[in-house]
Amino acid sequence: MSIKNISRWEFEQLLPERSAIEATIGEQVEWWAQKAGRFIGTIAKGIAEPGWRYILLVRDEGGRFRICRLRGGIESLPAATQQLLTVMETTDAEDEIKTAGETPAQPGAESKETTPCANT
């Protein structure tokens, strides 16, 4: 997977509902995106609790981003960045494995859950 650091403006174009994110995790300082646009993440300085935190969002079938992972209490910005990038890579790899194992849906068959983080 290819992950890139993006600007706040780029992040806001992907996620216009950002005010809810800031209220949840604090003042954002870094923004990341999977180049394919399926995952985005941000790192923030905690408000109520000390330390850094990150949030990973995944695009659902309707095209909206949903919270996939949220973690706080991280001791430093570099540690938060490393943890977010690792979880983005891991989540994408797990999703690729699930998707690769799928077979085309048969009429009347139940569909498989392919949304990353569905079991987290």
C-alpha cells in the first residue's frame, strides 16, 4: 500500500465533517491518506487527556468515511505517526487478503463482509 502525508486542505476535501473529528480527538497536526483513497487518518494533540492520539477512517460502500480505529495516550508525535502508519498498512493488508479470497456472488447467496475494521 502506498500512504502519503497530505495537507489539511486535502484532508478536509475528503472529510468535510471534520468538526466532529476535532471534537473527538483534539487539534489535528498531521493528515495521511492511502493513495487509492480508501483510508485516511489524522493525528492530534489530546485536549482532555495528555498525549497524542490518532484516528483511522475507512470509506464505506456509500462513499462516506467511518471510524475504523481510534487510539490515545501516545507519548510523542513520532510514536503516534508510526502507530497510525502501521495500522493503516495492516488494515489494508488484511482487507486485500479478504478481497483476494472472495468469489463472485451467486444469485441468492449471502454477501461476504469486506469492509475493513468490521471485526475490530
